[in-house]
Amino acid sequence: MPVYPGDLLLHLESFVALLANVRRGRAGAFERTARELAIDRSVLRRRIQTLRDWAGAPLIEGRGVEMRPTPAGTRLEEHGTRLVTSAAQLKAAVSSGQEQCVIACTGTITTELLPSVVVALEKRPQPVRLIIRRAGGQACEALVRSGEVDVGVVRADEPPRGLASRHLADDRLWFVVPARHPLAGPTKPTLAQMASVPLILFGETSRTRARVMDRLAPHGASLRVEVDGRSAALAYVRAGVGATFLSLLPGHALDVTRVRAHDVTSLFDRSAFYVIATKQRWSSPVVTDVVSMLTQRSQAS
């Protein structure tokens, strides 16, 4: 890839802003973007042309309301947005005088562990500003390996190879049914009984979903509703649509309003939370502090 002949970050900002207007589906995207950026339309067009020549592929096709990004333009927008965001975060960190750490993790960690960690890190004599990105499993690991985040927390059978890691805690798996359901009694349900209930589960990339279906599919389990997030899953359960499975840190409790939760961890394969980072980042003082704080808070749960 040749050296970029200009201010790459500035041109990426312009391209991302242009596509934001393009996606609104109205004519005059170049004109509106140029006004927003306080530059002449010809300057904006030159920036986009420079990006096109550098990328070696068309970035936009069509005219007027039919204008849209090409596949190459979509990829450039995706990576360019990350670069622009990272640059803004870097500027904020430098100007604020605070150390900064970017962490990627599952919704369980985001909800149950990080709120207190964020507050504690910012109250330290040498404050650390924690930037949080929600990404679990392979997506989290990929962000760590690529260097887009400093540290990640994954749920896995064992820590990923080639990365520094520390065990935080084994998770607890809960089977949640409506409070008036036949399985809401004091007896822990069997695999076959759980499989007989329509299931409300997270998306295909969810480790909890894979872990559950690995054991229940042979018993005829079926997915009824696919949701994004614990609140949505519990809303369907409370409505009587079916049952769900939720993974929690030890010591954390569910909101059991109108539901009954059974701890069924022992019936499923073991799964644990690990904090991970590249070996280079692991030794940095900021990451060391964050890992230490995560470990303390998870063990105090």
C-alpha cells in the first residue's frame, strides 16, 4: 500500500461524514457534508477522489438518492470509523491528563462488574479512564489480538492461546421460567424437562446459547425467540412465552420479579471468565491496575 498523499485521518473523517448523509437517502449529500465540514464542495470531492486513488477501488456509486457506498467503500467506512474514534479517544486522554484503558467484554461483565470498577478507577490518586466496548467470545479476542482494545474479558472453557490471561471466576448458569410455570417449584429441573420448554436465547454468536443447546438439543430443545440482552429475555419469560438461560458471576442475583430461577450450572459444561491481553500490553502499568481491580471485584462478588 503506497504512502497516503495527504492527511489520511482528515480525509477519513470527511468520507465517514459523507456516508452518514448518503445513508439518509436524500439528494445533495456532497453539498450538505461540505456545509457541515465548512469546506467547499470541490475540496470534499478531491478528498474522496484521493481516498479512491489510494484504495485502488471505487468507494461510491450512483447519483442523487441512488448514491451508495461500494463494498470497498463500506469496508473503508468501517475501518475508518474505528480510526477516527480511536484518534478522538487518544486526543481526549492526552488533553485530560488521565491514563486510559479500552476494555471489551460480555454483557454480564458490563452489567455486573464494570460499573463499580469504572468509579473506583476514576477515584484513584492517578485516575484511569475506562472505555468500554461490548464484545464477547471470538469478537472480544479478535479486538485484543488486533490491538484495538487494551484488555478483554471472555467466557471460555480455557483461556485463549498466545495471550496473557488471568482467571476471574467460574460463571453460574441459571434456568429462568415464569413464576407460575410447572417447573417453578423447588426441585431442580432435568435436562429433558428444560428442553421441553420453548427457549428464549441470545444470538448465534452467544456462548451461553451454544453451551445450552449443546446439552439440550439431543433432548429436542427448540428456540422460540432470539433476543439481544438480559432485559429482553426476562421480558419474554415474564410474559409467559418460554424460558431462558442466563450466565452470572458468582454472588450476583437476578431480578426474580414474576420469575423463578434455578441454578443449573452442574448440569452443563464448565465455563469461566478470563481477563486477557497481549503479552506486551499485559505488562503496562495501566493494564496491570485494571486487571488487579477486575480480579478484586470479581472475587468480592
